Amino acid sequence: MFLKHVARAYPDQELHLVMDNYATHKKQEVRDWLADNPRITVHCTSTSASWMNLVEVWFGIVER
């Protein structure tokens, strides 16, 4: 599982993952794993918005 790989790669850090609103993160196995790993927070983009546009807006804010 991708999340386990990321968690092992960064064992001592709080992680924030930006994901599209795909149904994978809604699977019970993934939800259970995330509940057991509270240092990892998932942020999902809106289904009606382009996630790339949101990332560009965020980087624009960071650059200011």
C-alpha cells in the first residue's frame, strides 16, 4: 500500500497528503489504516474542481 511506503519513508514527521477525490481513500481498509496512523492527514480535492488548479493557487499564495 502506498500509504505504508510513505509512512516508512518519513517515520518521525507529520504528513499531509493531497489526493484527488477518487474512491480509493474511501475503502474501509484505507480508512482503518488512517485511523491507526493519526500523524497522516489526507486532504481531498473537490470532485467538481481541477486539483491542479488548486495546487497552482496554493503555490501562488506560498510565493507571496
